[in-house]
Amino acid sequence: MSTAREQPDPRATLRSGLPDRYLTPDDIAEIFEVPKETVYQWRRKRMGPPGFRIGKHIRYDPADVLAHVAERKNNDQNAA
């Protein structure tokens, strides 16, 4: 019997609502199915969801991630 709590697939939570916690770069990479280095490049180029620092750690607010996705989808639809 396993006592370790299994983590849900973050991509599934994006469709049904993100978890009620700040997301890590690993979470963002898994949600968007990109390498973690891509997440860091997005941050350096200010292209991806906005993140913020807590000490030396980067975190992402789930509301900001959803807003970023909505903005990207809207921009893509307007460009088509």
C-alpha cells in the first residue's frame, strides 16, 4: 500500500482549472509540454506567463497563467 500522494497531471488541471497553489517552472513546462529551459527562455524574453520571485525561486500565479493563455488564444484568433 502506497502512502505517497500521487500528483495529478497538470495538463488536465489546466483544462478544468489550475491547482490552488503557486506553480513552479516544472509545472509550467509540464502543462505546456515544453522543456523547462523553454520556460526560462520565455521568462528572459518576457514572452510566457508572468512569474515572480520568492527568494531564489520563480513561481507563477495560476490566474496569471490562465490570463496569458486567454490572451494568446485571442491574439491567434485575431491574426487568422
